[in-house]
Amino acid sequence: MANKSGVYYKEVIEDIMDKINSKELKVGDKLPSERELCDLYSVSRTTIRKAIDVLVTEGYLNKEAGKGTFVKNNKGSLSNNEQLTGNVLFVRCVHSDNKDNFSNGNDIFYPALLMGIEQSAADNGYHCIYKTIDEKSIDQEEIDQLLAKVEGIIWGGELHNKEFLNHLLDINIPLLLVSPSITVDNVDTVNIEDKKGATKAVEYLIEKGHQNIAFIAGDANSFPSQQRKEGYLNAMQKAGLESNQLVITAEGWDFDAGYQAMKKVVKSNKEITAIFAASDLLAMGAISQAKEENIKIPEDLSIIGFDDVDLARQLKPKLTTLKVMKEEMGRVAGKLLFESILEGRNYSLNVTLPVELIERESVKEIL
């Protein structure tokens, strides 16, 4: 047997199927006990139970309480819903009304996430298929054909369409959502500590002596952006600071959106000493516009971002930011998905990963 749990699960099923099809195991024959099967295949009881459950669901085996597991029939092959493809699908969800999604230069989150997912898939003997899908023009038939080739789905990107989510759930294969913009109770999710992270960023600026702190938010329809805004407002309110008119909603998450938002900050004529930007790209765009206005960073204006992309440490000045553990998010997403695929977990889990404050050069302490 191979040494990956995913391969164990599939090989146990295939071996039992071979014995049924070859008539080595006949209708009515009793299978060895779980303990005996564990010894026979050198696998865990969880793996044996998952394999047996699949074959029971498909009608090959029958469990009789207090008696054991018996061969029920020898139909010959698994149904389409239980084909062992060895594949999982990672979907990068984009939105055609937001140009950020279609610029590879702006895609600084998902490559690292995918890396973590691919590692988890490899560790379990699986391959990861990648697909970009525009939520505004979903081809349901094309997606259904693709889903027939996989055993589980990780949906990355801010899914808003609850009707389509229900369609995915009806297909009845394991599904996990990464940082969705939709409320779900019965689906695994992996999220960023958006609100707490934003509060941490603003409290850091306040500790540095800043009181007039503006917030550049991301897309207004984005749940992570809304959470980061709430974290900003909570920190300002807790410190007894004014936040009215200091929230600028950008038209997206990218560099140009930050550049345009900074124009609004400058135009406001408010005595702002610091900005918290909802993403590093927004912060970078704001810094670019500030420099054109001869505003020095951090001498005249402090800026903190959110993400810790690679460019953040290459800027002049280097960007202070909140680090999102993107690759770790991918590994956690993969772990949860394979718990459902290989171990048959039938309840949902919601995991939120913390963020880490990374101090660099873009924030100045003021008296």
C-alpha cells in the first residue's frame, strides 16, 4: 500500500471492489471486522470506516447491527457521485464589475493560497485543478462537467450568490469557502481575522500618538472590507476619537483604487496624520498619490496596510502592515477539505486565522 492517507482510502475501496467483481467475495459473504481490516490494509479505523461507508452508500455492502458488514451485490462500478478521481478543485472567483480581479499584477493573495492547497493535496495523494470563474457570468453546465472530475471544492474569492452556493451544495461533494462574502451555517470556511486585525492596526496608530486617522476601505460589497471598517470604527470609538467623514470607500482593492481614494483624502482638507488602508495595494496607491502632492511618508503622513505582500518590504519607505498567513490559509483549507473527503466528517467547521503586525518604516510616532 502507498503511504498517503488519501491513497489508502481509495485503495481499500478498489481492493474490496476487485474481490467482489472477481467473486472472491460473494453476495452474502461477511467482511472481516474493522480491526481485522485495519491489520490487513495497515490503515487507521477512520480510513476503513470511510471506505466501507462509500461502499454501503453505493449498495455494494450492507451493515447489520450486531452482526457485521456483508456483501449486498456486485453491480460492477461506482456511481458518478462517488468516482475516485484523485482530484480536488480550487476555484478563483472573480467579478466582472471589478477590474482588480482580472489583473495578474494585482493578484497577490491567491497564488500563495493555492500553494498551500497544492501542498495539502500532494500530502494526501491528490492533484489540485485550478479554475477562474466570473461570478457574474457563471456557466453552470461547464462547472457541473468540471465538478464530475473532482472529489471536493475549495472556493476562493468573495462568493455572493447564495442560489449558486445552494447548487454547489446539492451536488453533494465536500465544499469549503475561503473568506466568503456570504453567510453560511452548513459549509466549512476559512477566514481572516479582519475585524480584530483592523482594530489592532488602528490601536497601533493611536499608541504612536495619532488621533486624526482616516480609513481607506475596499469594495463596499466585500464582507472582509466591511469587517475591517467595523474594526477601525470600534478602535476609534473605544479611544474616544472622531471618525465621521474619515472613511473613504475605494472602488476596489488595487493600487489605482488607493491612488484615487488618496485624492479624496487630500481634497477633504482635514488634518489627517495617519491612514489605515484595507489592503497593501490600496496603501501603495495612496503613498504614490501622496508623493505627487509632496506629502512625505512618514514625516507628514503615516500609513499602515493589510496583507503583507512581497512588495510591502521593497517600498521606500517599507510598509508597516498586518501579515495575512496566506499559504497557511491554503494548508488549513486543504486539511479541512480532506477531513471531509477521507474521514467522512459531516459537520461544518469555521476557522479564522490571526494576523500579525509587521512594523517597518511607514508609521511615525508623534508627540
